[in-house]
Amino acid sequence: MEHTQASPSLKPVASSKITAEEENQGLESTTSEAQQEESRIPADDPIQLGLLNSSIASSLFENWTRQESSFLLTAILAAAAKAFNPALYRKLRDHAEDILASTFRKGTKSVETAQAVMILTYWKESDDTRAWMLLGYVIRMGMELGWHRLAPYSSQSSAVTDLERRQARNIERTWLILFVYDRSMSLQTGKPWMIERSEFIESIEPWCKDAIATPGDRLLGALVTLRLLSSEVFRLLGPRSSRVRARQLHSLESLLAIIKSRIEEWESRWLSVADTGMPKPQAVKALWVSYSSALEMLHLICRHSSWLYFAQDSVHVMIAYSAAFLIKLMLSTSYSIASQIQPAIQSAISGAALVFSQQAAPPGSSCALQSRFLDNILARISKPSAETSTAADLSVPPDQLRTGERDTTRETGYATASGRAFNQAEGTLSLDFADDATWVELMAEAGFNAQDGVFFA
């Protein structure tokens, strides 16, 4: 009886002993897995080096993967810290630069490396002039990896698993972004592009409609298609010598008409694909479209000011170009046209300058430099008002003009006075406002580096 009663009481004890042993084994297994996980983390991992803890890292980049690429992780964390945690930005940026130097020495080539370098150029320092060279480095890296030989898109992918499909698409997406980046830099700097159009790039429309495509892929498709359509425009907007050669080969008006129709076709197709909800502009002359687009660029700054602090460097470049284009348009047209568009131009630039000044950005940041640049423009175009009045007073009164005669003195006086405002230096006046050097100097006064930019003179 006693033995029978004792047996049940022994079972829980034995069971508890087994459970404890299993728990110890489980803990040992978990510890071993954690140690193995830790050993797979690269030595230059920013968290491993103590630049920041994992909690802060996850707040800056929620889906970070430490094992794939320390370089990409650090570049993403640096870009995020620049906007959300400036105290960490400098040391993360310096660490990313160290990894970049090491990567260059070792000749490391991977899609993560390419993406990391692009991020460093997208959110670079204002005095960093390496964007074009680093872009060329990344493109050569992609060519070494065979990206320039990517096959045209096919719905029948050779990838077996979903992961393989997404990895292949990651490479394709990176090459397409490089194509857009390459053509954009060529347009902005007047330098040649490196990536030629290919069957893969031309198959962008079905590519961005793939079942695993993201909304960003559709926007990328629109940008790639626009760059394909506007390739011929690059030569027209280059230095004057290039434009002369273009006129010898083609009729300028005919070429612009063809390009205009192609861009309108692109617009009608891709607005629906990207589903941006933007209204279609009316069919107007190319000059008016350019004028309206430049104004809209500045108005967008005012409407979306809450996002302005986080904008990429390329956005600031296009804002500066829009302002420069509007001023050059105003100063190169007749008095009758200039007097009508000047209020809208000054209002747009003034509004954008005010928004940039309200960002509370640190000195030397892109927002601070942009504010200074736009303020410089406003200061200079406000000076000719007195000179314009003087020139107008000296012109022939309208009642003394013969029938059909235009008051060219008034028009010339306006353009002359306005032109002088952009070239006042130490008391001297000149009318070389159309020279690119004038705009390079104006940007330099604000702290911008134009990188041999072409200002469509």
C-alpha cells in the first residue's frame, strides 16, 4: 500500500527533473545559436563597433539586416540619422566613408555595395563633389557583374523560388535606377552618360507590371521611359557647339515636334500606370510648358514643405535649375512678355526661399544653401527697378512714335537693367548674364558647387 502510494509522488519529481534538463539544453542551444548568429556579423558592423545600439538602429531603419552588408546598413543608418538623429550622423557617415575606401581597395562588387554608394551620393554633404565619379564607379561595378547584359523581361522567370525572383528583381531594379541616375547626371552636368539603352531597359513597361512589382517600380518605369524618350534632347541642351552639330544633322523644329509628341504619348500612358492622380496639362507650346513646369517645381516646395528637409541632393539641384531657368527666361524675352511673367516668377522664388529659410536647417546643409541661393537671386532682381525707371524715363514718349513704330528703347531698357543686376561686381556692370560662369559664381556665393553644370545658355 505504501509503495503504491509512493509511486505517484515520484512521477512529478522525475518529470520536473526531465523538464529542467530539457530547459537547460534549450538554453544552451539558444546561446549557441546566438553566438553563431553573432559570429556571422561582419567586423565592421556599426552596432558591433558601438557607434549606436540595436534599439536606436531599429528606430532609424526598421528592417535592417546586419548579415547582408555592413556598408549598406551603415549608409542607410547615416542617411536616416541625418534627418532624424543628427547627433549620430557624423560618426555613421565617417564609418560609411571608411567602408567605402576599404571596399574600393578590395574591389568588392555586389548589389548591396552599389546601393550603399548610391545612398551616400543621394544624401551627400553640400561640399561633396564626387557624385558623378562615384556614379561611374558603381556603373563599372555593375558591368563587372554583368548587369549590362541583363535579358529582356519575361513573365516566365528562370528563378525557381520566390526569394530568387526577388533577388533577381533587386539587381534589375538597381540597374534601372542607375540608368535614370546616369542620364539625369548627364543632363545636369553636360557630361556623357555611360549606360546605353538595351533590350532589357526597353522592356521596362512589362517589367513594372510584374506580379511582385511594387508601387515604386511603376514610378521607376515612368522615369526610365521618359529618359529613353528624351535622349535626343540631351544633345540639344548641351554646350553651343553640340547644338550647332545637332542643327546640321536635323531640323531643330522637326525634332522638337517629334519629341513633343513622344513625351505627350509617354504622359498619357504613364500617368495612368503610375496612378499619380496628377491632372494632364493642356497642349501648349514647349516654352510655356517649360515655364509652367519650372513654376510648378517651386510651388511644390511650398505645398510639401514638411518633407523638404529630407529631400535628396538631386531635388535641390533641380530647384536651383528651375529658378535659374525662370530668371533667364524673364531676362531674355521682350518687355511685354517679361512684365507679365515677372510677378509670378518673383512670387514663386520668394515663396520657395521663405520655405527653405523656415526649415531650421544647420549652416552648410542643402536647405540652408538653397535658401541663400534663392535669396541672392531675389536680391539681384530687385535692384534693377530703379534703373528700369530711369531707362523708361529716357525712352521716347508713346505719343511721339510714328504709326506702327515700337518703343524698342523701353524694351531694351528693361532687359538691359535686368541683365546688369546679375553682373554687378565691385561697381562694374556687364551684360554677360547668359554665360554659365555667371550662374556658377552665383551658386558659389551661396555655397553650392555647380560641378560644371550646364545652365542652358
